Amino acid sequence: MKTICYIVLFGTLLLPCKEQVLAQGSTEAEKLLSQLRVKDRRNANRTVQKIDYVNFADIYDRTLLMYASADGFAKVCRTLLRKGADPNLAAIDGTTAAMYASYNGQLTILKLLMRDMSQVDIQTIDGFTSLMMASQNGHTELVKLLLENGANPNLQAYNGFSPLMLSSQNGYSEVVKLLLKKRASVNFQDANSKTTALMQASAGGYSDIAQLLLENGANPDLQNNQGSTALMTASLLGHAEFVKLLLDVGADVNLKRPDGSNALFLASLNGHTEIVKMLLQKGARPDSRTTDGTMDILITSKDEILDTLKRTLYRESNQYPQYNGKVTALISSSQNGDLEAVKLFMDKMAESDMLAKSDRTTAFISGFPSGHITIVNLLLNENSPFAVKRTLKFTDLMAASLNGHTEVVELLADNGAKLDLKNDDGATALIFASRHGNAEIVKLLLEKGANPELKDNEGKKALDYAYSHEVRNLLLK
């Protein structure tokens, strides 16, 4: 859910540039540029007094003023501006000195620049503004300054992200307050995934931001292009306080995604007992999403599918890269169910005979022998080669039973979950619990009235899968 937005060349001024600037030292301007790059503040303050060509730029059209603004060289900026440096010049990516100052939190320098700026809402080639950059990084005082000087809080970058979405995504509640006071739109959706500020906040569990957004008219039931809502994301990730806020304003507990999953299923999947309880109290209906009480989920029990995924995934520091030919995924560990953000390289998988064409956007992959179901949210385009081999039917109770969430199983059973529903393979919640040796859940299901004599499509019942003596004894009674 959470999408990282970034500016193409931001941060580049903080790294050594590979290109050679015309023979360094041949002019005072070139000397200053060299000093700014290595952050030689003392000499830069001296050199700037001598230069005449104040709008000197490198091969990317980044001016001396941009370099000085990015790294907080206030004296250099003041002198350059006094000598006539133009703060409205843009580098080849469209960035200005004010944008560098905004991105890096240079308040004093931004104040200097704004005296001579022709407009505050200049946009980069990606459509980003100084306000977006300050908002994304939580620079509250800079956001306040920009807004006071007429910055538009409702401009959107070309990917659809607004300052409010960027600050909500990163948990900057004070910035959110400032933007809302200036009537920032709370229901904008980005161009790629149709996410909203509330959805962005839900991924991080930022309840204070959710409260602000909801008070200002955020729609809790908007769905992104995968059908997910803020409630679903918060339920999946276990943000109980966030879920409570959404439920208190009437969020629809029974909205579902195209694959049939809803907030209750996602909370049950990861064993978030408190959230399951809240959802049930608000009217969530176990096993009621399709006519037979089950839902279609892409799932596979093939070990090689899971192994292939593991080999092609790597951690991405809990953030999502933009789609650029690779696929973004959200996957939980098969050992402990903790979520981690990862990237999936499709080119390493395209030739695998396990993969068939599909336009599905969600896959639930059963990682045997651990017994945990891992959820993979894939941002696929229609030509993506990734898929799993077949579609099975799965219920909330089955997910909780397979993943060992005893309290959730009990809550679901007590609230009307059908104990003996089967998936396409004929497996029941009891069979899943038996397969994975979960005696506590087997005992609970039997006490609730689950039928131990039901057989799957292979003609096997729960007892036939019981490898644990404790489970066998329970089923033999």
C-alpha cells in the first residue's frame, strides 16, 4: 500500500559528481562550485566575495545558488543573491534553489530565496513543487512559510501525489494540520494505484493523522485499484487504534476486494485478535462474501513457488519503489507472519514453467511445511507473467486455523463462521489445523461442533493428516 514518492535528482548534490567541471580553479566561479561540492564552508564564504559570474552552473544546469541552498550555505546564498543570482533558474530536471532548500529543510535560505522568486509553485519535470518536497520530509516551518506565501496545497505531481498525501504517508501530523487549514483536498487519489492520504496513513498506523483527515471529510470507504481500503490495510497490518477510528466514523466492514478478501479476512489471516473482535462487533460477517460462504483466493501449496519467490525477493526498508518494469510486492514471512516490503524481479521468473499468464492482482501463497499463508500484493500490469497455478476457495476460519491463531478461531466460531465449509480440495478448517499439528485449535473446533469425519477430495479426513500424538488422540475420542 505504501508508495514511495521521490524526486529524480534530489540528494545528488550531496554526492560527489562524476563529471569534471571545466578545469577547476580556472575561474572563481568554478573554484566556488568545487568548494560547495566538498562542503568547504570557510573557503566558500571567501571565494563568493570575488566572483562575477553568479549564475554559473554545472553541466546539469545546477547553479551555485542551488548547491549553496541544498547544504545550508546561508552566507554564500546571501552574497550570491545580493550580486544578482537568479533564484528562478531551473536545472535540467526542473529543480530550483528553493526546491533544494525545501527538500533539505533550509528555512533561513528559503526565506532569502523567496524575496526574489517570481512564483512559489514552480514544478519539476515530475510535477513536484517546493511545498511537496517540504511536506514529504516533515519540514513544518518551511511548509508554513510556503503556504503563507501562496503555495497551492492542491497541486498534484504527475503521479497524482499531493503535499497532503506525502506528509500523511510519512507520519508528519503537524504538516498535515497546516495543509488542512489551507483546505488541502483529503480525497485525492494518485494516478497509479488510486491510493489516498488516508490509505497512506493507514499503512504506517498514523492514528493522529487519520483523526485529522476524517474530521476534514476523508472518505474511509474509497478503494484503490486493487480494491483495498484504509480499513483493510490497517486490519492486515494490525493497527488497532487506526481501525477503531475508522469504525467509529462508519467505515464499511464488509467491503471486499475483487479477490473476495475483506478487513475481517485480512485481520484473521495475521491473527490480529483485537481487530477481529472490533470488526465482528461492527457487523463483519464471517464466510459471507460469496453464495457458498467462501471466497476465491489465488493460492498454491507448491513449495517451489514459495522458494522461487524467496530467491527473487529482497528487503526494501519498509517502502515501496515506483513501478518501473519490476513488480512491487507486500509479503509476510512464512516463519512469523511479520510483514516486510520487498521487490520482485519479474525477469528472473519469466521463463519458469510454474508461471502462467494472469490478470489477477493478489496471490495468497501457502508456505508449507510452516503452515503460514503469506499474502502477496502484486502491482501487475496486464502483460505480467506472474501467476500461480490454480484458484482455491478459502475462508476466514481456514486462514486463522492454518496460521495458528487460536483466539481468532474462537471469535469467528462464536460469531457464526461455518465450521465445515470446504475449499476446492475439500479441506476444512479442522483438516488444516490437523495437518499442521495445532492441537489447541483442533480441540477448539471439535468443541464447537466441527465434523471430524468429513473427507477432502483425496478421501482423507483430519485424522489421516494428524502426525501429532496429541492431535490424533483428540480426533480419536
